[in-house]
Amino acid sequence: MTADYSSTLQGLFGFPSFRAGQQEVVEGLLNQQSSLAIFPTGSGKSLCYQFVATQLPHLTVVVSPLLALMKDQLAFLHSKGIAAASIDSTLTPQQNKQVMNDVRSGQCKILMVSVERFKNERFRQFIESVSVSMLVVDEAHCISEWGHNFRPDYLKLPAYQQDLKIPLVLLLTATATKKVKLDMARRFDIAPSNIIQTGFYRSNLNLNVLPVVESEKNNALLNELEQQQGAGIVYVTLQQSAEQVARFLQQNGYTASAYHAGLDSDVRQRIQHDFMDNKLQVVVATIAFGMGIDKSDIRFVVHYDLPKSIENYSQEIGRGGRDGKAANCTVLANLDGLVTIENFVYGDTPDQQAVQAVIDDIASQGTETVNDNVYEWETQINSLSTKSNIRQLPLKTLLVQLELANVIRPLYAYFAEFKFRFITEKADILSQFAKERSDFLNAVFNNTAMKKVWGVVNFDDIYQHYGAERSRVVSALEYLHEHNHIELASRLITDVFEVNQQALLASDLSEKLAHYFADNERKEIQRIAALVRFFELDSCLNANLSTYFDDKDAPERCGHCSVCSGNVSKLTYSNPIAAPDEDEIATAITALNKHLEGKVNTHLTENTYCRFLTGMSMPLFTRMKVRQVQGFGCCENCRYADVKAVVTAYLQSNARG
């Protein structure tokens, strides 16, 4: 029998009834069945957890990948009088303390955090001390290695759920292929009957593919915008393009702003607010923009450059027309941008030498042997990235793969440095406690190196002089911080892993891991090829897009896409792809070798040279100021594979010579 929640829904949120799929999700969760909800963008996924959280006895923890997304949802909850908060990097120590007190007292029902927060020693200690009724994972496709926005830290969420004994899980996403959907459900033990998927197809989105050569793109964009009413988003691939296109639109009378990750957060926030308040008509953005934008009346979405994948495309067009009215989604399409998108993929793939550098670090840095085969390894992601010359995101993926191969097991993470300053006089603090506690706190204070106002806590000295474990010291400092006796700050997060030495020493480990990354690289390149095939289809775009996301109920012919209007697209290159110049490459490699001579003790690989020539950033390049070297980026308009062929031939001939 279906329960009637309509009066509760009306009272809390002011909605007379649930939308399609929402009641099914709500009932499952209130019957203590973990669920996966796949609803189109803008169709009310968030309401499922928001409603259920008000009916559960304890806290609901929501993991969200984007700060802007959290802030929007918090604003909505607050407008309905529902106590919700986030713990994030924008909070002052005082605000952070207030949120923790509200959660502990039961006053706060919903807490929003990023997945990285779970690795934070202070947060883990806090969350373990409260009862949690439900874990919600927003943008849950991030957990699947088959998904388009795979984030390695999301793979840890099933373990966090078990560690914290959270009985209920809700996964939310708008974009999941059948493979991704089943992968997500398997990881959280969600029964197939508790996967609730409403149709992917949105009848109000008009999909258009417009083949345009690069030199005509700006005119095509103006023509497109002249036909549109209201506000919209223009998506580009590069930060530099965002600035250029926004400037061009401003010169042509549009109120437009560039939005990308290179801008300060307060600038990005101002642009978002101006867009929400209709002070800006057009935002020209990289993919950094959109996930946190809950603007229902976006009337157009233009892809000035090709999107990264079909999944990215569907997410980005999904921001249009959330109010149910028509929105036009146009791709100004040619193949010129393919080189840039493909090169991003190649830039993130660590080669075997880099993987081996991480394995060597684990082998050499092992401390505190537990037994003959197991010891502990500590690392900080920044320094390991620099040491191995692997970017941080692929490095995190590598560490997760080492976990899955049972080579390492995460034990805990801690801040390498805790520091505090006194708000209450030291003597006054000590006088408030009985002798044992007062002596313990005195040992903490005496083993803190005070420099003027702030002091750095020395955990080893405290243990030697008083025998107190680190966890007790951290708890005491948190207590004093919460009661306004000290101000506490922490930095330099250090991850501690248990190492299985036998698995680490497997002779083919680096080869297997390098193969995994090469396989991923191939998968991403195939994803890009699938995108091009999609834009060149001769059958309905909306129907094909719906089929891709496992929606079997969409019409075979939508009647409002460019194919249904009789315009089948054929994409071309505006100009032939630049061929790498052998002499230029030889000169650039010589310049790089000279610049790095005597400064690095590792052998430069083919991929390192290729990334230098195609203008990609790497930790080594940043550290050694390689961008200044003549030849950096001289092949940025060339195909990576073509550059690699010339580099390989050059290195082989030099080895023979």
C-alpha cells in the first residue's frame, strides 16, 4: 500500500505532489531500502533526499562534488526552514565550530561535504561521534570507472559507509549508461528493484548540430544568439577561449562574462550571482560552470567547441529549459577541437617509469614494520606528485588502483601540522580541570613550540614525556577550540597506508598499472570518437541520446532536432591538421635537455618530450620553469600520436648515433 506523504510535502516544501519517480524513491528509503535514482537534469533528484532527511531520526550526510552545488541546495533548504549546513573551505573557524555544535545537538538534519572531507582527521573524528541515518551521493556517476567524471576518492565511499555504520544510501545522477548504473548499484549493494529511472528524454530541448569552419565561428555564434531570447551559456574548451569569446560578444553589444577555473572564487561567485539575477545575458564558460547553477530559465546552450564526451554534452545541454519551456541547444561543430580534447587525455596518462617511481617511493619510505611482510607508508599528495611527475588526479587514481590490487590499504590521514593560539590564559585553562587532565594539558602546552602568537604541537614529544596518544591530544585540542579557549588550525594532510610488501614486490606490478592507464586512455579516445559519430548521425539525435542512457521509452523521432528537420551533419577540419616539424622538434628537445641538465636525475621519457612539445603542464615542468624553454608548445596544434612518432624516431636515431 502506498503511503500518502502529500500533506507533509505541502507543509515542508509547498509542493502539492511528487514528480515522476520521487515518491517511489522516498518510499523505498523510508522502508530502509538503499536506492539509486536516475532522473533527468532539473527534474527534482534533490527533493528525494531533502524530504526523507526530515523524516529520519538522525543526520543525513550529503556528498557533493561542487561547492556551488552545495550552496544552492543549502539556500533552498533554508528558504523552507529546514536546518542544513556544509563543512567546507569557505567557513571561518567560528562557523565551522557552530556547524559541528548544531549537528551534535541534533538541530542540524542535513550536512553537506565534499568526498575529500572524509580523509580529514578532524572531520572523521567528529563524524564518528554522531549518529548518521543516511548517506547521499550526489553526481554518483563519479564513483564508476566507466563513468565520464570518474573521481578516485568516490571509490572509497562504500568503505566509509561501512566504517561509519550508515544504514541507508541514496545515489543520485542524471547521466548513467546501463554499465555505469549497474556498477554504481553493485558497489553499494543496491538491489535492481531499487534502481529508479525516469525517462532521459526531454521534449523541450531542441538539439541542433551546425557544421562551421573555424574562421566562421564567431559570425555563426552571433547569428545563433540573434535568434535567442533570454539568458544562456556558451561552452568552450580552453580558459583563453572563454576570455576571447566573451570579449567578442561584449564588443557586439551582449552583456557577457568569461567563467573558468583560472578566476578567483569571489569573481566566479559574482558572475554566478549576476547570471542568476539576469544582469548577465551570456556566460562563456569552460566545464567549470554549470553544475552549481540552478537557473530554471536558461533559454539556450551553445557549444562553441566540441564537448568532451556524449555524457558531458548531455549534462551541459541539461542546464537549459529546466522550467519546462523550450531551450535551444546548438553545437558549432568542426573537428578542429579534437586535437585539444585528445591531448588533454594523453596529458593525464602516467607512463610506466612514473608509476615505478611511486612504487619505489612506497618501497623506500616504509616505516614501522608491523610484521615481516607489512609496514606503514606515509605520503603527502603534493610532494608525491612532484617526485613522480604525475598530475594529482591520475596520481589519486593510481593510489586507488594500488588499493584495489591489495598493495596498500588506507589506515588514516592526519595533519602533519597542528598549531594553536591561546584565547584564554594558559593558567586559567589548567585551573578548570582536575589534576590528571590539567597535567595532560600542561604536557601538551609545554611540548608546543610557541612562536610569538601561534605554537606548533609536537606529538612525538608529548608521547615521550606523557605517554598520550595523538588521538587524545587532537580530541583535547578540539575540545578547547570548541569552548573558545584556543584557536586551532591544521595543514599539510598526510595519508598513512599499510603496505603489503609481497604484493608491492610483484615483478609485473608497474607494467600492469601502466597497462590500466593506457587502457583508460584508449577508452577516453573512443569516447571522443563516439561523440563525433553521434553528431554525424542520420537518425533522430534525441532518440539516440536517450538510447545511449538506457531510456527505452523515448519517441523514435522527436521532430525538434536538426536531423528530424532534414539536416544531417558532416564534420570536417577547417584546415588540414598541422604536421609536426622534425627540425623544430629536434631543436626543442635539445633546448629542454640543456635546460634540465644536472637538475633532474631521472631519464626523460618519450611522453615527457611529447607533453613538452604539445604544451601540457606536468609537475616537473612547473618545478623547473619549463614553460620558458624555447619550443614549449610548438606542436600544440598537432596530433599527439603524430608528435610521438617523430619523437620516437628522433630518440632512436640519436641512440644509434
